[in-house]
Amino acid sequence: MDQPANAKDSPVTRYRGRFAPSPTGPLHFGSLVAATGSYLEARHHHGEWWLRIDDIDPPREQPGAAAQILSALERFGFQWDGPVHYQHQRTAAYLEAIQRLRDLGAAYDCGCTRRDIAAAGREGPNGRIYPGTCRHGLPPGREPRSIRLLTRGMRVDFDDLLQGPVRCDLERELGDFVIRRADGFFAYHLAAAVDDGVHGITHVIRGHDLLWCTPPQIAIQRLLGLTSPSYGHLPIAVNAAGQKLSKQTFAPPLDADKAGDQLWQALMFLGQEPPDDLRRAPLRELWAWAHAHWAISRLRGRQQAVVDCQQDSPAQP
Ligand code: GLU
């Protein structure tokens, strides 16, 4: 497989993208879209593309899924830079981040159960909003369960590379969110924010379903003094019923025996319009075409999913 110019050693190049699947099952078409978009955009900027396995949620993980994901990516012809990063090996970094957030007075213990929150919280665009019960200390007789981030007065505004300006009043729209769960596992927002920041990821290109996750992740990075990447949220693939393709909606796994055809479809979905005759061509020819023609601007403003944080009018192409 031809490797496009990778200017990893050039001091001029700063772009570093990444793909970060969770090993909860095999990759499906929606994952291929996110991988392809982030990969081609990174290579277009002569940048690096890192691979991170987000394996911090054992109850949701499937044995063997991480290995299956790596093998599928390889068979589809993706080439990542450096070693694969595994979040389960990053416990020390997450603990240190939580300690720093505590020292800043930005994180606190929470003794509430789901039932408490269901009873006292209000409904927000992304689920129940924590009512702030333990903000000033645990009520008498309560044991700490989870750790939450204090969002008092916190706003995060950012310019999404594809969706335009996004504004989020974290306190009102999300509330004090969990950074360490009651079962002891680290929350996705914390782990993603720390890794993207510490690994020097400059651009996160991922599915639009994760748009609402960006403000809390930027908030954590700001508190920790980490530089936030630029974010671009790709349209997501939905099924005929309008549901996002995911393991929960039984999206079929990728079939590496049909890698060329499926990659062609992913490029089509990403608005790149590869020529028909490449659909059955050797994979490397399709990649060569994709590297030569990739234009993320074709995707500006396309979302195919409900935006939960307030969003201004999409950026003009
Ligand atoms: N691991 C997350 C997922 O598979 C995505 C992480 C990200 O791109 O930030 O949904």
C-alpha cells in the first residue's frame, strides 16, 4: 500500500489526527466512515494518524474485539503511526488528572444513585441533569460513589470544522457530569479529554453523534491546562429507521473480503463520489484515488443527526 507523504519528522507539520474505537464489538459501516474521514483528512495535511483503543469500559467490551478491530483496519488498508494506544494502560494519567481537578476545586465526590438523580434531576438534551446535591459536600450518611466535574458558570464555545460555531452552557445543558463512575471505571469524557490533550492530538474528526461530547471534553482540557484539538464532526450513518448505525441497532460488521466495495461506499457517503469503476478495483487504487481527491469541504454542514448543544448556522462551504 502506498503511504502518502508522512511528514512526521518535519518540524513544519503539526497535524495529528486519531481514530479511537471502543472494543464493544466489530467495526461497522459507521465506524468505517469515521476512520476513513479522520484518516484521509490527516494524510491530506501530511499529518500523523494515531490509533487508540478506548478500552475503559469492561462491562461493555467484547472479548477479542480489539484484535478484531485492528485486523479489520489493516485489511481495509489503514496505516497508523506509532504504536496502538490502549486506554486501559493509562490509569495513572487519569488518576493524576482527577487529582488535579480536585486540587483546583473543579471535581467533587457524589453519593447519589441513579434513582436519586431520576427523582431530583431535570431532563436535559442528553439525559437527566444532575441536580447538584453533593456540590457542597456529601449529605450525612452518604458514601462517595462517583466523582463529578463542577460546571458552575461554565460555557464552551468552539468552531466546528464542519458544523460551524457550537455554543454550550455546560451547567444548564449537561450539568455536573461524571468523570469517574460509581463502578470505579473512568468516564469516557475524562479519558478522551486527557488522551487527546496529552497525546498532542491537533484534530479530532469523528461522528456527529459525539458533537455534544466535545464541550465537556474541552472543559476538562482547559481546566488541566491542555491544548484542545480542533474538532470536526462528520455526518453519521443512519439506518432506514433513522437510527444511528451502531452495535445497539445491529449494524452488520464490516466484511474485509469486500473491503474495496465497502470503502467505496464509505467514500460515497462522505460525499467524495469515487468513480464507479474503482468499486471493483484493487484496494490500493481506491486509496490512491481517495488521497488524491479528498476534500472535507464537501461535508460542511451535513449532519444527519439531532444537535443537542445549541448550534449557530452551519459554516459556509
Ligand atoms: N470510543 C468512542 C466511540 O467508539 C469514540 C471516541 C472519540 O472519537 O472520541 O464511540
